[in-house]
Amino acid sequence: MDLTDVRQVRLVPWSEGDFWLLRRTNSPEMTEHLGGPESEEKLVERHRRYVTPENGRMYRVVLADGGETVGSIGYWEREWRGDTVWETGWGVLPEFQGRGLAVRAARALVEVVRHAGGHPALHAFPGVDHAASNGVCRKAGFTLLGQADFEYPKGHWIRSNDWYVDLRAPVSA
């Protein structure tokens, strides 16, 4: 992995003051592939989980050279095919999309999760029709395993691609 690329963004652990970012990423445009915006009550619940994580962590994605927040990324536990794995997801604010920032953030997160340990794999499950997120997975070095159906949020079924990174594999230079 080219660490120069990763250094263009920083991952800053989610804090109490980051609720504004959760609201920004809750727009129809940003949640189109996730069943649409959540209620204010659900956002508050999500923010609580982000601020006091039990397993995993959420981050603000920040430009390394100016400190501007461009989105969020995180990882959490998921039961998957009889195993406990890490799952990841991200969102880049519309005005910063198309610059490769999600790819850089995903590469940085892989290294964070690799060092955190705990599970052998990190998965991402973008919808099969979500070209941008599938492109992020491919460019960030994830391997496509196939497709799967997920209910997210409750009552909304999504046909997803199952991308993964083997966290036990040696890091390529």
C-alpha cells in the first residue's frame, strides 16, 4: 500500500461535537442506497453509539493539509456466515466526492483495524447498484467475494456485494 496516498487524510475519533456531521450525512442524497434519511431520534441514538463505542469505532475523515472534515468512516462487529468479523462503511460529503478521499480513508481504516486486532477480516457491503462505493472497495484493495441480501434499515432489503480484506495477510509495500 502506498502510505503517501493514505496520509492525505486523517481519521479523527468521533466525539460529542460531531453530531453536525451525522446530520449532514443524513440527507436523501447521502442515504439513497441505505433506505433514506433517519429520524432525529435515530440520529441521536446513532450519535450515542458513535461517541461511546463498544466494539469498533467511528471517525471523521479530515483533510491532512487543512483539517477540513470531508466525511466519516468506521468499523463495527457483525456476525457473518458463522463468524464474527469487522464491517466498515463510509460517507463523503457531496462537495468532496469524486476526489478519491473515500479510497484514502478506507485504506487508512484497514490499517487501523489491522492494528486493533480482534477479528481476521474486514468486510464492506455496498449495494450492487452503488457504483461509487463498489469502486472504493476495489481501489482500496478489498476482494469481491460475491453477493448477499441484507435488511438495512429494518424493513428495507438491499442486494449487496460482499467485499473483504484479510487482516492476517502481510501488508504489501
